[in-house]
Amino acid sequence: MRKALTGILSLAVLMGTVGATGAATAAEPAAEFASTTADANSTDIKDRILAIPGMSLIEEKPYAGYRFFILNYTQPVDHRRPSAGTFQQRITVLHKDTGRPTVFHTSGYGLSTTPSRREPTRIIDGNQVSMEYRFFTPSRPQPADWSKLNIWQAASDQHRIFTALKAIYAENWLSTGGSKGGMTATYYERFYPRDMDGVVAYVAPNDVVNKEDSAYDRFLATVGTKECRDRLNALQREALVRRVPLQKKYKAWAEENGATFNTVGSLDKAYEAVVLDFVWGFRQYYGEADCGSIPEAAQATDDQVYETIDAYSGWSFYSDQGLEPYTPYYYQAATELGSPDIRQPHLDGLSRYGYQPARNFVPRDIPMTFKPRVMRDVDDWVRKNANRMLFVYGGDDPWGAEPFRLGKKARDSYVMTAPGANHGASVAQLTDADREKATARILAWAGVEAPAAAAAPLARFDATLDTADPEVVRRQVRLP
């Protein structure tokens, strides 16, 4: 550890850490983390984990070579006022060996309860702790005080989980995540820079100035070939030209499936939001080689246009039922994170609403105020204080148009881009030189020895364990 934690710290220290505002947080009784003698002395890892006060078992699932636990952990709703109530936050532990390093992973969204291993976990051949982000169900306080959903509170969730488990997993820790998970790992490092020994943040957007999004326009105007760009733009435009017949299909689908559109405001607004996501969605998850599957707009039937938009954007998403699971993300986008606004000039005269803001996708009874200083603070901190941080981006991913950047004071930190990769970019997709360097640094941060030859993952590829979960790989396109 950069600054080793010895034993289990009292919450008077943990919760007294200075937050983003500089105000010390309220203290909780040190007894919070006291273990029962019988369980603490057990050699069984499940007993040791469950000896942590506030930790309870939901389920253990078998997986060869590991033990996989789905758990609930009691967290304060407000880390500045721990007495103001608690909620149950789900976590998972993929246990290999307490003598191995540990990776702390979060997607920034809900939690997969299927055993899986993130790329850094495979590289270091370690344990993995995964956290469900607060306010994603079922890890949501009841009643939900949405003002307690912010990046500092979420970082404090991670800090308490880490501190509770550090007594068991005493070797080095790395944090990681992709997209919003990469953002989450970065924010955690900003507020608790002494917890982790390294950070591997994948495809993490950095929307420093929410109202200035021209970088996205420049990206979409230049990525790939002109032939592919023109084909995508033409099909997207055609979906608005044929708004009337295609909306009949959309309305029939909605009636058949009981879909409603109260949050976004109307079926027409939902229809246009899906269509305007089409080009971004293609670039986010697919590549130039897939462009041939896009039908020529002029020759396409109504069914072909409708089905193609559905395949890359998803007609169901802007229904109330599609949006509801992602209310926490859109709330954060509209209060702290920011969200893209793209012009799409080829749709001029056809678009009625433009690229709609995140506020449109949150129920109106949830109050929100945007705080422009939050992302500026994180960006400034990363530029000046990054230490043992690796940012990995995909060269063809629109979210990477506004990346994190490093300043002169950054130490042992890197921004690397995988050529031709999309929103699923990985260390494995980097150029040979970058891949070897990134892998070597990850191994060093984890405190394990690299192979004698070129640095490579220590664990063999497992087609089941190392295949990314569908919920991580294929989310709706407006979500990082």
C-alpha cells in the first residue's frame, strides 16, 4: 500500500476523512468493525467475511478454483451523518487466496451475480471484490433521498468496503471499472488516494465542461471512412423522414408490450431519442467492418429501417420501463457527471427536439440541480495528482472524445489508446509496446512479479470467467 493500513481502523478515522468540501465527516463508533472472536479466528474464508459487522450472505455460488460470495453490506445513507439511516448494498467477492492481491471492481451501475473476472484480476491472478453502485436496485435506500446520490458518497461506500475487507485481504489492491465504472474508480481515487495501490480505468469519459461538447461532433465527423459515415447518417435521416409509418410500428409495439412514455413526455419524443442515438450506438459497440450490414437508406424497406434502428439503439429504452433501471445514472448525469450533446447537422429540419438532455430521462418529481464544479475538481485533481493510474481508451469509441488527461505532476500514470477499439477497449487491444508496458505496471502496482519474458497476464484465459457480462458490454448507447 502507498500508506499501509495496519489492522482495522476505527470509523472515527474512516468517517472523519475530509471530503470534497473540505469538511470532516461525522464519526461512527469504532466498534462498527470489531469482529466476533469465534468467527474472526475461523480459517474458513466465508466465516471470516461474515465476521465483519454489517456483512450478510445472500448466496454462495461454486466456481472451480474460486469461491464466489454474493453479500449485503450495511452502509450509511449519508456518510457525513451515519446516524441518519442505513441501507443494504450488494457486493460480491470472487475469492482465490488471501495471499494474492485484490481488484476492486464496479461497473458504476447494478451488480452481476454471475462469477466473472475483470481484465486486471486476470493479469494479477488475484481476488476480486465488486460493488453495486448506490441507488441501483436493490441497493437503494428507502425512502430514496436522491440528494445522497453523488460521487463522494459512492466513493465513501467503496472506502468502507475496502477498509472492512483489507484486514482479510492484506496484499495490494487495485481499483478498476469500465465506462461509468472507470469514472467511478477515478472518483474513488480522487477522494481516497491512499486506499488503492493502482487504478486501471477503462473508457472513462471526462465531461469537464458540460455545455462544451464540440469534441464529440469532431469525432463523429472524422471517425472511420466517409463511406461508412455517409451510410450511417443516411439511414438515421431516413428514420426521421419516415417518422409517420415507422411510428405506427412503434406505437403497435408499445401497446402490445404495455410500454408508456410519461418520463420522456411522449411517444414522439421517445421515438426521436432512439433515432438520434443510432450513429453513436453503432460507433460505441461496433466498427468499420460492420458498416456493410447497414442497409442503403434509399432502397431499404420500412421494416429494414425500423429493425436496423432497433438493433443499434433499441426502441424499448426510452419507455418508462426501459428508463427506470437507469434513473440513478441519469440523475447523476444531470447533477454532476454531465452528458454529451451532439449536433448531427444532417438531421437539420427533421429533428424536433435535438439531442435531449439527461434531465428528460428522470421523473419530474425528483428534484435536480447541476453542479458544474464537481467534474472540474476531479479533472484538476487527476492532472496534478494522478499516481499509479492507467486510463485505457478505444480509438473508435465516441466516449473517448473527452478523455482524462495527465499534467506534469502526474506520477507513474498513463493514458493509452487501443487503435480501432470501441467502448470495449482493453489492455489486450493496445499496441504491443503499450500492452507490455501497461501489463508490467499493473503487475508492479499489485506487488507481484512479472514473468521473466514479456509481461503477460498471470492467469490463463477462462472462456466463461473472462467473457464480459452482457449487461456490461451491451448497455443502451446513452449510458457510458
